[in-house]
Amino acid sequence: MSALSVSATFAAAEFQTPSIEYSKLMPMLIVFGVALVGVLIEAFMGRTGRHQVQLILSIAGLVAAFVSVTMLAGDNQIAAVGAVAVDGPALFLQGTILLLAIPGVLTMAERSLDRGGVFTSAGSSTPGSEHERVLTATGVTQTEVFPLTMFAVGGMLLFPAANDLLTMFVALEVLSLPLYLLCGLARRRRLLSQEASLKYFLLGAFSSAFFLYGIALLYGYSGTVRLSGIAEAVSSNSGSDTLLMTGTALLAVGLLFKVGAAPFHSWTPDVYQGAPTPITGFMAACTKVAAFGALLRVLYVGLGGLAWQWEPVMWGVAILTMVVGSVVALTQTDVKRMLAYSSIAHAGFILTGLVATDTVDPDTGAVLGVSSVLFYLLAYGFITIGAFAVVTLVRDAGGEATHLSQWAGLARRSPLVAAVFTLFLAAFAGIPLTSGFTGKFAVFSAAIAGDAAPLVVIGVVMSAVAAFFYFRVVVLMFFNAPAPDGPAVAVPSPLTTVAITLSVAVTVLLGVWPTQVLDLADRASQFVR
Amino acid sequence: MPLLMPVVLACLLFAVGIFGVLARRNAILVLMSVELMLNAVNLNLVAFDVYLRDQLLAGQTFTLFVITIAAAEVGLGLAIVLLVYRNRETAQLDDLHQLREDDPGPPDVRDDTRETAAR
């Protein structure tokens, strides 16, 4: 096509000002607005009180955004000229992310466990240098973690709501880039932290290149990046199948990487272990929620007509993810690494629900594949945030004591902390009366309704394997003698206490009385197309 | 010009990028290979845009977004690589093996100062 015809195209298509429904985008606008104000505070405010102001501002922003999500509840439309979907799954996941980000930010703000907080005084200083000593002595600390976190949260809100692949790609990068940085800002064990940051960055950039190539091929196939347009092209079966298949596969690689599914999981243990623990908890919970939301939307809305093609692949990925996560976790000796493998296994369990596709519950009219995944993500997110918050409390002179041998006899030092951690491990394992059980029940029954019974059998077997390594930790904490120079359990400030209490409350509540939230997930299970 | 030529060229460029990421051991070179992959995608997007005579010019618009985001990504990536280099005096990925699968036992490192000195 020559330059002439390009300009002819321009002349032909009359330019129209796009109409943007700002009220429908309020949650994202609030979070991004708070992030920008946070950057200004970082630049212009004196260092005394900056930490408190940033903390209060972030929490207020998250709460305000959550309120605006609840006010949008029940909406089912496409906003911003087709770029953003405001529908049940998007709003449910946005609410989940905002609720999870609140305890996440609270644990990040904790300062009484480590002098000066979890994060380094200045990201650019070298550990052990004169510069660092001066900063530590004078108590100067940068607080850019708060705006960075808010940018990441904003990207996470947009990711599951993106209705075209361009918006989805931008959201993916907006959520990932701040996380790469946050991973490298630990005060203790800075070299590990920076190594985690570099590994996460390189593998993340590598995977988003695959994601992007997939988008380009799907664009070549359908001539549009809008999910509904791709769905139309798939149903009318126009265009080259090669482009469609390779595009779908490459797009899935990018999304499965973010989800942490095998065989694209190799970054997870390294990054989860090296990153500062509050960031690990935030990342493990919120990124997974956002990425599963985007995966659901792409597979159901954009490529729903292709389900018979991608379903067998997702079966394979789900089985591999469950097996790798559960089996490799058995050999782990580091708590954070073990929780990382457990998060891989949970990604597999969630994928079993996703495989149920469009199976509709005859009683409630809920799309089972969506509603079960929504509920599982909420339950799993709170267990994860809580478990990682507990890990920050077990400390020795070198900072957090994450080696499992150091956790022996922890119940003698602090029965309460050991009991809380046991609750989280029981919920991970899916013991009844915890949210983990309800979540597993939901995804497995969805998979059975979707004729994926063999997958459920493997899921149950792998849950049993996973229960073994969870309870090994429980036995270690309760029935082993503590080492004389072992770590102590630090008493946190109210910030972490609130975060852990909130997680415990949600974990127990969703286990004992899940009806309301299950109903909500059922009602929120329809994608707008 | 037939569509096949730019698409195959983009595919080859992408493959060269993948090879670079997998074969290079220097973080900067890996970063450059990732950029090569992104630019292969850009070529693809523009080629499809022109071939499809897209009224909305979605492919070209997308390319502008990719260029912007790739620039942000490089800025951030170089900062991280620089930080690692300043602390370890190497940007070789093979030397970054503190985070790994086998069990080194409980760390006896008591503070960051000694961690740096032990290097």
C-alpha cells in the first residue's frame, strides 16, 4: 500500500473524538492518580513524615478505588471505545486485587521488625558502602515503594479488564515494570534481591516478547486487536489457520508465564525467594489474580470458538503444573521457595477450573469455569499474603530466617504464630473449614461438570502430595525441639498484625460461611462480549 | 511486495533474538536480544497493517506503543543490570547463582557487609 492510499484512508475515515466513560474507569483512575501524587510527594516533601503520608495516601486510594468498584457492581458494558470491559469478572477481580493490595501495602510499610524498614534506604547504594552507612545512621529512607506499588496495582486492575490486546499489553507492562524494581530493593541480602530482580526482568521481558509476537500474528489473522473481532474471525473461519494457531500458542506462553504455570514456571522459586518478603506476598497474590483474569478473558471471549483446540493443551499444562509444583516442593528446604512451588501447584489447581470452559450451572446460570476460578483466586490470595506476612516475623540476627531447619520448634517460642501459620498451611492443603477447601471444591466440581474427571483425579492426588509437605512444616514447628541459637519470633507493629488478622479472618470466613461470596462469584461470571 | 517476505524476515529476526537470549551470557547482550525480538514484532505489525489495509491503522498504532514501552523497559533493565554490576563487578548471568535449587544450608551471613566482603 503506497503512501498515497494511506493518506486517502485518513481522509476517508472522518476523525471522531472518542467518548470515554470516566465514571466506569474510576477504580483505575483513582489508583493511577494516587501513584502520581505519590511520585510528587517523593520529590517535594521533606523526609520527616513522608513515610506516614505515603502509607495513608496509598491505603486511602485503595479503599476509595474499592468503594468505586462496589458502586460499579452489576455493570455489564464495554467502556473507552471498546478498550476496557466493565463486567462481572473484571469488577470481581478488581475488587479482589484492591482488597489484597491493602494487607500487601501494610506489610510493606512495616518498620518495627527491621531498623528503617524492609526496603533499602536508597536503591542505588551499594551494600556495605560508606554511603549506605550514612543513610542508615541518619535514618534517611526513600519511600518510592508506595507509588511503585500503586502503579503495579493500576496495571493489575487494567489487565483482567482489557478488552483488546493493545490495552492488555500495556497493562501487562505497567504491572510488570514496577514489580521488577520492587524485587531488587531488599535491605537485607541485597545481592540475592538484585539477582532476583535481574532474573525476573530478563525472563519477564523475554516472555512479553512472545506475548507480543502472538498478538501480532492474531492481528494478522483477524485484522483487529479487539477480542470480539478475533472471536468473529474465529467463528467465520476466515484467514490462515497457521497464523491463528501460532498466535494463540505464543499469546498463551506470555500469559502462562505471568501465571507461573509449568513449563514456564522456572522464574518463580528464584524470584519469590530473593525478593523482599512483603513484595513476594503481594506479587504472588495480586499478579496471579490479574494474570488469571486476563487468561480467562482471552480464552473465553477472544478464543472461545477455538475451545476444542486449546482445551487439550490446557489439560496438559494443568497436569504438568500440578505435578511439578507439588513434587518439587517436597525437596525444598527454604520456606519462601517451598511457598513458591506451592503457588505453582495452585496455578495448576486453578487451571483445572478454567478447563471447564462454558459449562453453565443449570440452577444459578453461572459459568462454572469462571465463577470457580474467581472464588479460588480470592481465597488463594488472602492465604498467600498472610503466609508470607508470617514469614517476615521469624527472624534471627541476619534478618528473616527462611531455612526450614531454623523453623524447628517454633511453636515453643510463639504458639500463636505457629498456629496462624498452621492455619494458612491447612488452607493451602485444602483442609475443610478453611477457604482453601471451598476453593478446591469449587474448581474440582467445575472441572467434573466440564467432563474433566481425570484431571480432578490427578488434582486430588496432587493435593495429597502437597498436604504432605505442608504438614511436614507443621510437624517441624510443633514436635521438634528448637535449636538453642535458633531464630526468635519478632513482635510486629499493628501494620503487619492487621494484615495477618485480615488474612486469617478471610481464610476462616470463606471456609465456614462461603455462600455469600460463592453467590457473588456466580453472579459475576458472565463476560461482556 | 508479497506479505510472505516481511513476515519471514520478522520470524528470522525473532529467532535470532531467541538464540541470543539463550546463548549469550552477558546481561546486556541478552537485553539487546530481547529488543531484537520486540523489533521483529514491530516489523510484523506494520507488514500486516499494510497488507490488510487496516482502516484504523491498528498495527501502526500498536508499533508506536511497543517502541515506547520497549524504551521504558530498556531504561529499567539497564538500571537493574548496572546495580548488579556495581555490586558484583560482573554482568555475566552464569555468575548469578546464589538463588538456585540445591540446598546451601542455613545462611551464616550475619549482615550485608560481610556478604559483600565474602564475594
